Amino acid sequence: MKQARPRPGHLGPQLTLRLTQLQGRGLVERTVVPTTPVQITNTLTPDAEELISVLQPSAHWSERHLPPADD
């Protein structure tokens, strides 16, 4: 089944939900610029940057040592 792509500047509901969850955990900061159309920017917080630096070595290890996942 083919998935519909969101329009440019329009996020799909799953992505919006995930960003809201990450914002609630303090990993993403949301900024709304009151323009027409409204601009919304999501940026990583320092906590998210720190988490990435901790998880990145594990991700690199798994890429080298584990077979690719079947999709």
C-alpha cells in the first residue's frame, strides 16, 4: 500500500505526535514564528545532543557487526 506524502510545510500526524512526545521529554524545542504561513521550527535540546553522543557508538557498532534488518 502506498503512503501519502505530507505536503511541504505540513507534517503528517505520526511525525507531529512523535515531535510532541520528544518535546515533552525535553529532547526537542519547538519555536513558532507568527508569519503567514506560520513557521514552526523544531530543534534538538542540549540533552538530546548529549543522548546522541552516548548512543552513536552503539549505532556504529551495530552497523559493523549486525546484519541489516529485513524490511
